[in-house]
Amino acid sequence: MRALLTVIVVVTLAAFSTAQPAPASRADADLRGAIDIHVHSLPDDRPRALDVAEAARNARERGMRAIVIKSHYEFTAGLAYLVRKQVPGIEVFGGVDLNRPVGGMNPAALDYMAKVTGGYGRVVWMSTFDAENQVRFSKEDRPSVIVSRDGALLPETKAVIAAIAKYNMTLATGHVSPAEGLEMIREARRAGVQRIVVTHAMNPPISMTVAQMQEAAALGAFVEFVGGSLTTPDASERMNRFAAAISQIGARFCILSSDLGQAGNALPTDGFAAFIAAMRARGISDADLDLMTRQNPARALELRQ
């Protein structure tokens, strides 16, 4: 398996371009300096619209500051190191998603990522596709990653949170239930975790209420809103709900990101720009958009302002 993964990465990197970014036009201005903490790309176990180098190159050409590459099943810290060498002029970060292929709630995964060359493994997503909450929501009959029992976090979950604090990484709550996510945030604060993001809090299978998101913000977490596809029948109503929730939570506690890269959807940069435009059209001010797309993501990644 290790040899196969090496071949995949080498083949992907062979196609990288080192071209310098094109001058930005006025139409690109809304992405200048922006940071997208939720980008999917190849190599992956499912179809994606672009590879990791293309994702970085597109972001650089739009004047963005940084992106975070997310895979549900593989570490992306090493990819971030390689892409930075091949596509200069854009900060690229990776992380690990604690699904079953990396052992679920496995602090050893963080011990490994902390040592990966470059130190670009910045985000730890608690389980997503394999989360018990996700498997139950999807009505699937398969093993899942369990993080709590009877309202209390399991020891292995607490061990992961302690490792996040030890290595000064960013905790993202993944696809756990709202109650589990809030308990993770409380435990993270007790353990000394400095940066927390509630992963696309209003999207299924999380579906937090505004009151729950306000509680997460009061505990010190950022609440993530993802644009996703804006061509679905429910997109306009979804944007309305997001804008209303942001107004009630406060932009200083929120982050906008794309959660794009899936085959058939808009490219991450295009979808991110469209999401920002949709929020602006619903009355979100430029100052608040700057907070949610530049300043807050920078804080979530511990980047210099």
C-alpha cells in the first residue's frame, strides 16, 4: 500500500506547473487574501474536479492567501509540503480526518502528523464519513467511529483532544452530533486547545440550531458555513438560512469556506467567490465578509494577521 501511494503522488506531481500567477482582474478582487479551509482534490478515493496542484494554482491565480486540503481518508500534510514547492505564492495546509482508515479516535495519528516534513498538518477533523452520527443519519449498516457514550466523551476521544492541544493543532468537529460537538469544544477548552472550528454546522448530518451555534461561539469556537453547490434547487433558501444565522451568531465567530472540489460541482475558487457574492447579496457587509473569509480563517490556522 505504501508503494502504491508513493506512485500516485509522484504521478500527480509530475503534472504540476510552476507558472507565476496571472495579474488579478477586478472580478477577482473578492478573493484576494481569502483563505478556504475546506477544499477537496485528487488524489482521493472518489472523483474530484481537480488535483491538489490545480487547486493551489487556481487559488493563487485568484490572489488567495491559503487553502486547506481535506481528504476524508488520507493524511494531506505531506501533499501540502510537496505542493508548496511546486506552486509557490500560495500557503497550502493539510490535516487528518479521524475516520476508520487512520484508526478513528487514534492519537498516534497526530503523533505521526506532527512529524511530517514542513509542519503543514494543521487541522484535525474528528470523524466525518465514518462518524457514528453520519452512519446513523445515512441509515447504513457498517462499523463507525464512536466518540461518546451516554453523553460522555470516551477516553480515546479525550486522548485525541489532548494530542491536539499538545501539538497546537486546530480541532474541527467533523460530522459528530451537535451534542457531541459541544462536548468536544468544552473538553478542548479544558485541555488547552487554542483553535476550534464547528465543521459546516448547519449542514446534515450535524444540523445545529442557531442556539447551539451561539453556544459553540460562546465557548470560543468558530462556526463554519460552506457554500457547496449553488445550483441545487434548495440553494437560494439555504443561502437565506446561512445569512440569517450569521446575523444572529455574529460574523466575528463565523468562517465561510467552499467545501468544493467534487466532480460535477463548481471549482473551489469559483464556488467560493459565488458563495461570498450570495452572502453580500443578502446584506452581509464587506467588513463582515472580510472577517469570515480572511481574518477568522487566518486565526483558525494561527497565521500572522
